[in-house]
Amino acid sequence: MSAQPALGADLRQHSKAVVKLFITRQAWNMSQPWSKNPASSSVCSGFIIAEGILTNAHCVTDATYIQMEVPGIAEKQEVRIEDMNHQVDLALLQPLRGDLLDGIEPIEFGDLPVLREKVVTIGYPVGGRQVSYTEGVVSRIDMMNYAHSKLSNLMVQTDAAINSGNSGGPVFSDETGSCLGVATQVGSGNSIGYFIPVPVVKHFLKDIEDGEIDGIPKVGVFVQTLENPANRAFLGMKEGQSGVRVKKIARYSTAKNILHVDDVLLTIDGHNIFNDGRVPFRDNGKIGLNYYITTKQIGDELNFRILRNNKERNVTIKLAAEEMMVIPRMPRFDEQPPYYEIGGIVFRVVERRNVGKNTPASIKAYFDMTRGEEGLEELVVIGSIYEDEVNKG
């Protein structure tokens, strides 16, 4: 029998730091927001890093009790959530037993992978009790919507099988053996999976260093692409200039009174903005300009070169975390749904947890409305009506 290659042995060593999580959860009942749904259970994967145990936020959302199974330890161990950022679908856990991770070599992170790089996932998919390895290649690196938060951020697509239960496990480079990210979701097509890359993970870990979750900055500036030559000419753009037009600025945006409607954003932090709204990205590629915003921390500055009234100028915006939308794009995970009952009528705030495919068009019309627009801060509807002295008959 031929010996396993050295790299395979290295990955088997990494499996000692990959854990299986057993989660009991109880989510709020969106139809009766004063109560919770029955408890349910699920399994996910996680892995040990220098800061603790890393996994997906969606694995432990609404969790009431979490245990983990560690290779080489007979009994399941209790863990708690230390930090969680739903925006990037990441959570950091800690064992209740302080010395539990002593002697376990933490997994170290590598860099952003390259296209066609071979990757290996390690985790505990549903249907088995043993650790599982799957292989694939990187097929795409782009800004994509995270299934958990509905927000766009950097994501890596692979054909390595990421099944239910694999979520939260590490993804390794088959060439270097370094960790490239965290398995997070399955695509709609066959043999398509996604993982959260190292730059997003490191942003999360840096964010929580001060003990608080600030999250990804929001700019609140809405833009229009300028691929039409007539639009560029109308805005006074010269041959060789490219960028996007500012079409709306949210009331609570830190860019308000700094940027104006009809400004043309030419560069972002020194990177040219193309007419299709993308910016240069690795090996002559392109990526959405929001990429450079997601790499920043709250309080950082963002520099634009703009065209206004046929003159170029530089402006600087300080980034904040203020929610800009009447209906926030991200669900309010773990929070009790806000409601108010009077006379048997239950009024509810519209949010992403209580909208779906059958949401009326009259409600969907508010999806792109910013807070303060038309004097509206949040959208309130009648959720249900119960019999009461004042509404009987």
C-alpha cells in the first residue's frame, strides 16, 4: 500500500482542531411575537483558532444551549457565544471549561485563494459521526449576498461539497495546508458551495478586539452606473474619465453635505471606478466598488475623487454603522420582534424576518426607502386582530 502524501498527513493533523457543535435553539414566533417557537436542535462544525472556536453565526443564532465534541475528549463540552456578527455570518465561541483547548494546536489562516486553486473542506456533515473531507477547486471570488444576512460581501465559490452540518468548518489550501476560510452555504446548482474568505474573517476578529461588535460600515450613498455615453456627456465627463453618478444620499449618511446628487465618483481610496460600478481586483479582474467599503472598520475614513460641476476634487467620509433603511436589509436575529397591542389589534414593525415570497407589492415598495425619506423611520402594519371588548361584532 502506498504511503499518503505529506500534505494529506498535515490536513489530518488539522482535523484535531475541528469540532462538532450540537445546538439547541428557540427562535421568536413571528406570528405571535410575545412568544417563542418550540425548541429545535441541529449540528454544525467549528474549528479552534487562537482566539477561541470559530463557526458560522447562522449555526448558533437563537441558541439556548451549545455543546461541542472535541476529537480525543470523551464527553461533550459546553460552550458559550462570546462574539457574533450576523452581517458576515461569523461567531466566536468559548468553552465553559477554561483549560479545554490547552494542548490543541490552533488553526492558522492563510491568504485569499486564487482561481482554480485546489481546496479541502473538513467538517461533520449530517448523516455521519466521523469527520469528513471533501475536495474541490476555487471557481469564483466576488462580492455576493450572504444567505444569512442578505448583505453583500466578499465570498469564494467552490465545487467542494459543503453539505448540511459542514457549515462553520474550515476550508484549507491543498497546496499550502493553510486555512483559506469558513464553509458557510450551499449554492442553488449541483456541487456548488461557498466559503467566507480570510480577509472577512480577519475583519471580524479585528472588530471584536475591543469587546464590542461594530460591524461593517454603511455609507448610505446610492449610485447609477454610467455605461451610457449620453449620461457621461450630460455630467461633463471627459474622454478617459469613468465612474458612477450619485443618485441618492440617505438622511443619516455621513456623506450627507459632503457628496451631492449628480456628483460623479471617479476613484475610491485611489482605485479607479469603472462605468459599470466595479473597481480593479487581482490579476486584471473587476469587483463591485462596495468591496473597498467592506474592508474598512467603523470610524475609518474613505477617500473619493469626484467630478462636480466639471471640476475634480477630493472628499473624505468618516464611516459609521447607522442603519439607513426603513426596512433593514438584515433580519434582526435573536431580538424579540417589536410589537404593540391595543384593543385586540397587534401592530408590528415590518422587518426581513416577517417578509417572504408572498409579501404584497405595497410592502416591497418600501424595500429601497431610506430612513427619514418621506418622514418615515420604520414601517408599521397590522399583524393580527384578536377579539376584544372594543372590536367585537
